[in-house]
Amino acid sequence: MEPHGAAAPGEEAGFAGGAHSASAAGQPAGKGGPAQPLWTRDFTIITLGSVVSMLGNSLAGFAMSLMVLDYTNSTLLYAIYMAMYTVPQLIMPIFSGAILDRFSRKKTIWMLDFLTGGIYLAVAWALSTGWFSFPLFALFCFVTGSIASVYMVAYDSFYPLLISEGNYAKAYSVASVLETLTSVMVPVSTLLYRIIGMAPLLALNGLCFVIAAVMETQIRAEEAYIEKQRAAAEADGGPQKGARRMLRDIREGFAYLRSEKGLLAIAVYFLFSSLVGGVSSVLTLPYFKRTFENGEFIYILVWGMSYLGRMLGGAWHYRHKLPARHRYKITLCVYVLLGLLEGVYLFLPVPVMMAFCLCIGLTSVTSYTIRISATQSYVPDEKKGRFNGAFQMLNTVGVLIGNAAAGALGDAVGPRLLLLIVELLGACAALVFIGGGQKHVAPIYEREA
């Protein structure tokens, strides 16, 4: 449900979601028994439903970015537009994470998809009548951002339950390839926006969400973590109600993160990584539009190479497994390399930009597959909601700081120099938190998942 569609891919351009946790937290999955199939009924449904909704988002998200730039012609208003989508993700994940560790994530997912589809259809109708108001459109982004922030925690915490043990990396490579394939709709979005306008694209996006929701209602997976939480509450003196229970769950989520030094180091690094992404998402598309004739198409051409790289890399990871003992070192090198490549590419000719972006796609999908499969298999099912909520909140803080920095400094410093500075900051953060935390991070990244 991202409205901007203009962020540089980096590691986190991959598909949201997790992988099925091992039967005991901290234990490798998929050992001691025959390999289980990946493409179960529920996994197939969630994957196809996600592809449908991502296709709609690819069509509408990038076009909304173009529409805002066309109407406002302002980097500051563009940053405000993006921030309105991001601000709710500062608070909502914490509360939703606590709630979703006790209630059905499955029902939350399809109910929010129905709600989102209805909202997009309503806004599409309003735009078809000739209405456009930047303040109201920003409010629309705030509402959809609030919904998306809850949805992402629910999805990230439910998706792991649908993956058979031993198939973590394979599932994430599938997810990354499918997300990349849907990105081919971005140039189609640009053409359709110019030809038919924004309203039909929003209507199509709404319809895609409704279709995805219908498919998700057919998932049969049991959510055993709910009973575990009830049992734990009874053993602890009985269930608490209302705000007291929620505040307690939130405190427990942060306490869990603090107690796991490896997870904490990863989360803090991604705070800085998200800051870099927040700067890039504000600066990149406007830079291409102002620097090149038909700059949005040059942007698509350049960053399309990164999606090609992600697709090729994801296909490779579907068929091959990296040796566990090398995964930490590979990921650390990728984090630093991404900062260097994304920091300098705007200074280069377009063909060289394309080559750099191909390398970015190939390497980022590798670090994404390693990190997400390792962390989601490490965190127990009954704690996934709170962990993912806290992780998402830290990411949102970074994005908001990056959006604000880009909006305030982009014109004064210049987009290329500012991007170089923050990308180098991201590379340094990788060395400090991931490299400096090797004792705690390496055992997580080198899990058999």
C-alpha cells in the first residue's frame, strides 16, 4: 500500500512477510526429518493474494507520486505527502503488535484488505468527478498509512505460520521474485496515468484489494499462539483487560528486543538504513524529473535494472542455499556495498547508473533473504507481533527523519550530495552495529533456515 513508489530499493524493497518458525525458538528448522513441500494450499493462497494486491499497488502507487508532483511541483509538499503515509507507522505498529499476539492475524489481514479496497474505490469515484485537494489527499494517505501499518505487522507475523519448516530462504526468494515481477507494472502505470488519469488506476487498485481479501478468507491455518498467550495469562494470575494488558504487552515486546542483543543490533542498524531510504525516496524521483527530459521514464529505466537484479538473485536463491557459516560476512559486506553504490550512482552517466542498480538488486536480495528468514525463524510465534511492531516502529522513525531531512535540505545541499552523505552514514552504521555486534548477530544470521 505504499503511496510513493519512488524509494530506492535497497535491502528492504523485498516482499513483506516472514517464514515459519521452528518448533522451539532458537532451534534450526528442517533437520531430523524429510523435506516438506513449500507450496501448500495456504502458502499458495497467501502468495497469489499478495501478488494481486501488489499488482494494484504497482499501478496506483507510482501514479500517485506523479500526480502529486504534477499538481504541486514542490519537493517539500512531496515530502509532506509521503510523511502523511508514514507518520501513523510510528505508533500503530506498537499497539497492533501487542494486540495481534493475542488475536487472529488471519482475520485482521482479510478485514483490512476489504476496508482498503473500499477506501480506494471511494477515492477513485471522487477523483472521477474532478475533485482534487492536496490537504484531503494527504489525509487519505494518513488513513491508508494507518491501515497499512497494522496490516504489515499482521502479515509479517502471520506469514511465518504458512511456511513449512526448512523452507525459509526458499519462501523469501519466491516472495522477492514475485514482488520484482509486479514491478513491471510501474512503466505501465506511468503510461496509463498519462492516458486515462488517476481515478481508473485507483479503482483497479481497490478491486485488487477486494479480490485478495476474498482469497485470504479461504486460508485454513490454525493460530496456536493465541492459546499459548491465554495459557500464559492464566498462569500469571489471569488475563488482564483493556489498556493495562496492552501496555504490559508493549513493555514485554521492548523488553524482549532489549534482551536479544543480536536482534537489537539488527533493529538499530535498520533505523539508520530506513533513514537513508527516507532521504532517497524523497530525492530520487524529483531529481530524475528535473534533470532529464521525460525523467520519470529514465528513473524507471535505471531502477528497473535493480528489479531485474532482484529477480535473477531471487531465482538463484530459490534453487541454492548459501553456506550458513558465510551468511553473516556476506550480509555485512552487502550492507556496506549498498551504501557505496547508492551513494555515488547519481553522479554517473545513465548506462553506468543502470549497471550499478543491477548490482544493487543482485546483492540486496541476498541480504534480504538471509536476514528475514533468520530473524523470523528465531523469534517465537507468540512474540512475532510485538517484535515486528517494534522493528517497524524503529524503521518508521528512520523514514520520517529521512523524509524531513530531504525536504529541508534537498534544495539547499543538492540531492546528489545529500544522498551521498546519508548513504555513507548508512554504511558506517552497518560497520558499527552489524560489524561491532558480530558476537550476537552472527549466530542469528548463520542459522539454518
